[in-house]
Amino acid sequence: MHRLPFWVPVLPLLLGLVAYWLYWQGEAKAFGAVVAARLGGPVETTGFPYRIEARAADIAVQRQTRQLSVAMHASQIVINRQPWRTGHVVIQAEAPRLQIALARLAGMRLDVEAPAMLASVRRPGDTLERLSMHFETAKVWLPFAGGPFDATDFELHLRETPGGAPQGRSPTLPVQAEARIAGTLDRAGVSLGIDVPLFVTARTPIASIDGWRNGGTIEVKGAQLLAMGKPLADIDATLAPLPDGRIAVSGTIRSECPFTVKALLEGAAPAAEYRARRARTMTLTGDSAGGVAVGEPEGATGGPVRSQEPPCPVLRR
């Protein structure tokens, strides 16, 4: 029987590898050019055959518009994606510093400093499907709460939902974007877990801050404060822009430790109380410039009462 030369069955494989290499090179060159333009400096592309990685060092990116200020610094950054998946990138950064401020909106600023960051961005088209950032440890400054806080497992999530339906029977405008802030914050001996879902409403998909201010709000639905891993308070609130640039807040807090929560949010001396048998409701009002005030708990007196639940957590300041 006549045997085929060795190169005959191998040739298609070699041609396939060469074709894929040329394809990878083209994708890597285009991806590197996009990343370099965004970072404002040269990048190195590696990762053949399964990934395309764009690497750069000593990053300093600043974007300033009339409505938004964004700055990011990092000692090193690696941005990678799969060659055949253009709408999803993963970002790793060392010693990142992230600063975001909404111009002309008092107190609306977020700062994060961390040893490392892991982020994922999904944007297959014109809509941001999901942006997720995770910091194992970090120092953070938050709107309304200030800082710095020592944070662990700190997470930020954002996605656009253009044309989304209002939440439940809410009379507010459709939800155009959703966000979530979560993690454990420590400052002055106080350790508090937070899980805050945010729903941004507006008349149309959000293209500008001015467009959002025309009737838009930020709806806080089912936010939680946690002490020692256990629920401490549930918060529902509405944040709305005022003509002078402040963000007004109005809502309710429910907690079995109402005086503890009230003292914590108002910066007062820590309260000593026993858990109530049912959650008490308090009002939450204020603005981004002057801070927030918590109303008196309905039907609660505080202090030890016979046959009540165990003591509330001691939150030292």
C-alpha cells in the first residue's frame, strides 16, 4: 500500500496554525492600539494563543468634562480578553488609585486606594452590560459617608438597563442603570458591613448628568447594614438632585437596634440597648452637603427591658 508523505496530513494543521497566528496578530494589534489610546501610553501585547494581554506600567489616566471627573493611577495594569470575544475584558491593576467625582453635585465623590484590583467589563455593544470591580483590601471615601474607611472585600458593580421598567409600583421614572456597593468598612473601632443596591431612574437612557437631573432619582431598595455578619438595619431611600447642586435624601430605616443605628449614622456616642422583638422604623432625611439625620424610632424607648432579646452589638467610636 502506498503511504502518504509525512507532510501531507501535517500541512493542513500547519496552515491552520499560521492562519490563527495571523488572526491573533491582527486582533492583538487592534486591541493594543485601543488600550494604548485609552491609557495614553505604549502597551505590550502578549498571551498567544488563548488570550490577548495588553500590559503597561506607571499608568496615570485623567478625564475631565463639565459634568464628570475621573482619574486612575496604577503602578502596573494588565488588560486581557479572549481573541474571539471582543465584548468582555478582564483588568488587573497593582497599587490602583481611583477617583470619581460628579461635578456640580455636592459631595458626590468616590475615592478608592488599594494594593490590587480585579475588574471585569462586559460591553458587547453600545450598552454597558456589566462593570464589576473587586478590592480585597482598600481605603475608600464614599458619598454621604466620607472616609477614609479601611475596607475588605470591597465591591463596585454597575450596569446600564436602558428602557427598564420602574421598580414595583414606584411612581418614579424607568430604571436606566443599576449599581451596587458592598463590603466591610472599618474606622475608629467600628466594623460595619454594607450591601447597597442602587437603581438610577431617568426619562431616557442616561447620556449626561443634566439629562438625569431632569426628574431623575437614585432609588435605594433593600440596602443592608451588617454588624459581625448579622443584619443590623434595612434601608429604603430616594436620592434626588436639588437646583443648588445638593443631593437630597429621604427614606426609612428599619432595625431591631434603632438607637444603635441612629447613633452610628449621626456620629453620636454609641448607644447601649437590647434588641427589640420587632424592627422599629425611623425616618432618614438630609443632603449630600449637610449630612443625614435619623428620626426617633417609633414605639421604642431603648435600654434593657425584661424578657427582651440579647444586647445589640457594641459599635465603638
